[in-house]
Amino acid sequence: MPELIAKSAIDAGPVTKGGASLALMEPGPISSIALYAHGAEAGAKGLETLGLSFPAPGQSQENGAARILWTGRDQAFLIGAEAPAMEGAAITDQSDGWAAFSLSGAGVEDVLSRLVAVDVRLSAFAPGQVVRTGLNHMPMILRRASAEAFEIYTFRSMARSAWHELEEVMGQLAARGTLKS
Amino acid sequence: MRLTCPLCGSRDRREFYYYGADTYLNRPAPDAPMAAWDDYLHLRDNPAGVTRDLWYHEQGCAQWLKVTRNTVTHEISAVELVAGPAAGGKGASE
């Protein structure tokens, strides 16, 4: 069997500009878990084996490297762990379809506020909350991972554009910062 | 204009795609008379006042929404999921 080499979505190194840092993430396996009608109970049993449960709208859960993010009505993404065998849900491997970035640092909310039309200020968007919205015009799943860190998931085919948009904004904000003195 | 998606909360109009009157939900039976199909496909009211139409939360949860709004005051009085409540997730986000 040939050895396949996993390549990252784009060849981009970590960047720090102003108060924010952008880096590629290797999130591991990504599976869509879409509950069937009346599948909630069986689905919950499967997720229990990972110490997780199906998240409420706009929420996520974490257990070690595994996390589950609400992504739609009766749909969630399991990230960082192989999907367990489970009844009650359609499980689709999405690992190769997404690019993941981490955006962190004190300036993170200023960067996001230029590209995201939803209120994700640190005061309005608690750690663990998830929002599915646009990063400028690109579809995105955004999760606040900790106090000053966000995870950004976009379509792998749009990874270069997403990176460019974020880096551009970080540069603009850094430039503004130098004018303030 | 903002719509309050029952799952995602208050969102900007740019996240939604407008489809048309909620008449589209009441599809006639395949053997319905031609007049019923003509009505379903082509005839729409144009009310000055309360109207109900369908919006798609394209840049969000990808759900079809039934929106009740007033064309005179621009008030949006209800936004409901066409698909009904979810089975797994509990209620709406805060």
C-alpha cells in the first residue's frame, strides 16, 4: 500500500502582527454527525464513549483532544477524535474538507470584528461558544477556545483566501497601532 | 434589517437568502386541478401589512425559516423553523 503524505491546506507559517497571532492548526479527524429523526438517544449513547454529549445550538464541548461543535439543526462536528460506532446518526468523514486556523492574542477581537458580522466580542461570546457565520464572504465555523484564543474552520479550498484576509487585517491593525503614540 | 434565527440568534440580513411567499410550503397534490397548480406557482398576494415568507439561513445554520413581517411598519413578528424543533439540541441559543 502506498504511503500517502498528509499535506496542510496551505504552506503558511505562524504570523504575529499587532496583538494577534495566526497559525495553522492540525485538528485531526473531523466528522459530521447528523442525527436522524428520533436519533437523539442513540446518538447520545455513542458520544458518551468519548465523554461528550450532543451540544446545544451555538455551544461546544471538549474532552481532552476531542471536541464537538454545534454546526446546525441536529448536526455537529466531532473534531480531534475518530467518530465512535453509533446508531441514530449519519456520520460523514469531513477531515479533508476543512482548514483550521488558530487566532490568539490580546488583539483577537479587533481582528474578528473587521471580518465577522456577529458579535463575538470577548464580553459577548464566552469560551466554548460556537458560531457558524461568514468570515468576510467565506463560510466559517468559529469557536472561542479559551480566554484569548479562537479556532477558525473554513473550507479547505478557501484556506488561502481566509489566511490572506486575516493576515491583511492583522497588518492594518498593527499599522494603526503605530500611529497612536 | 436583522432576523432572529431560532437556532443562531439575531443575524444580519446578509446571511439570509430570500425565497418568496410561504405559499411554497403548501404544495398541491400531484393530481390537483390545473387552477390549483397555477395558483401555487404564479399567483401571489401583495399585502400592505402582515405577510409571511421564506428565508434561507445560507451563511448560518442552513435552515429554511418562515418569517412573519409587516410590509408597512417593517416589524418582524415571528421567525420559525420550517423543519420544526430539533431533536438533539435543546432550545435556541441565548
